[in-house]
Amino acid sequence: MTVKCNDSEDKELEIKVRLAEINEEFQKAMSMVSVDDDSNVIVEQKLTELIMEKELLNKELAKCSSDHKETSQSKITEIARLTDILENQPLQFNDELVRQMLQCIVVENKKRIKVIFNDGTEIDQPIQ
């Protein structure tokens, strides 16, 4: 079984849930195995399928983790690049730049707002 999700964190969670289900199924199948029973062939086939699926999901989980690390590293690199560029720039408010970076601002109450950036980062900010 291959799990398909858009968000890498959701995909990792789905894989972990499925791995837990496989472990549970594996334990149930192991409890059905007996020494003298000829029906062990069916149980052995099920165990083999579960082991193969678990191996595939573990590989997929490792790939997701690797992709997540690469994405995080590329974001860090981009932030460092932008910081270097902006370091020698005069500090002036740039309405256009702010509009490009922000998705929205949510007024939660009289004393607090939430700033949501395009990348999904959320910052709760008290109003003074």
C-alpha cells in the first residue's frame, strides 16, 4: 500500500499510522500460528505481505524525512540569502514586500493579532 498525501507532514503521519496498523495485524497473525496446524500457510502468506508492506512504508518514511530535511535546508538557505541582501539596505517600510510575504492578519481580540505568512508560519502578536 502506498500512502498519498499532499503535505509531507500529513504523509509522514499517515505512514506512521499505517505502520502501527501493520504491527497490530502482525501480532494478531502471529497469535494464530500453531505448531501442528496446516493452515499456517495462509497465515505465513499474510505475514509475508505485512512484512513487505512494512519495508516499503519504512523506505517511503525515510524518503519523506529526507525530503523534509532538504526542504528545511533550502528554506534556511533562502532566509540566509535574503538576510545577507537586506543587511546593507536601509530600513524602510516596503508595502509591496509586506503584501508578498503575508497571507493574512487575523484580529483575535483587542489585545492580540495573528500574522499568517504565505509559507504557513503563524505568529501571535500582542498589540501594545
